Amino acid sequence: MKIGVLAVQGAFVEHEQILKKLGVEYFEVRKKEDLLTEVDGIILPGGESTVMGKLLNDLGLFSNIKEKIKEGMPVLGTCAGAILLAKEIEGRVDAYFGTIPMKIRRNAYGRQLGSFVSEQEIVGIGSYPMRFIRAPYILSTDSTVKVLGTVDDRIVAVEFENQIALTFHPELTEDFRIHKYFVGKCRCR
């Protein structure tokens, strides 16, 4: 099994380190040709969603990744990665992949000073340390999206078919349960 990690910008190294600790083979997705290899799942890390969206287009990755997600490739999007998956982004007329029927608010807690940590329940995982850094939150979903977690009644974790979107950073904790869950989802494909 091989998992791709989008490595054009943002916190991709931290995801790779967790996959390595879990004994899961991974590779960096930096250009269109990287997706010619067999891929069982992909991680879209946190970072700057606007920059990531531009680089996805400039590097010719956008349509390939979107097509694979629509074909059922498991995807884990964290923070900016969740924004890339949202069908609707507050204040924008367009979306990026737009593969999860949800509306998301960017930088919803303010800038860097609005960063925080919260320990909350995640469906199927249990109590989990959530680290939010310039984080978005999910304003709404349609009824087909499973809400996995909330903080102060705001949606911060969802699952939709082959996709998991988190508005926090599981790669910045020593708790690997979310990555294990995602890897399990990739194995079941």
C-alpha cells in the first residue's frame, strides 16, 4: 500500500513522519507524473489554501487529484486540505476540488493569535487532542455528510464517502489514531 502526500506547500512532512512511524509506505505528490504510480490514498495537508490551489493548477495536479477522489480514492484533508475539499467556501464564488457537500469558513477563529488546542470526542475515535492554527470551521453540511466532531457547536471533522476533512492538525500531535483510521480506510478500498 502506498499513500501520496501532497507536498507542494504546507505541513506535509509531519504527515509523512506519522506514516513512517506507522510503517506505511508513502510518496510525495509534487507534479502530475507522481500520480502515474499506484496510489491507495492521498493526504492534503494544512497550509495556505489559496497558495495550494494555485500550485495545484500550475503544476497540473488539480484535475488528476479531483478525478481520483471522485473515483473513490480515500483522501484525508486537514485544515487547508479541508478547505480544498469543501464544495462551498464562504466569501468565494468558486471552490477547489469541491467534493464534499459542505460550506466552510476560512480563518474562522482569527489569525495566528486565534490558535488553540481542545480535547473533544471524535466519532469512532474517542477523545482526541485537536490543535487549531488559523483554522477554518465547517458552517454547514448536507445530510449525506457524517459529522465526526464539533467544538463549541462548530463542526470541525466530517466524513463523506471516501473523504475525511478535519479543520485541525492531527499531524501535530503524538496521537496517531486518525492516521490509523485513514490508513484502514485506504486498505479497505
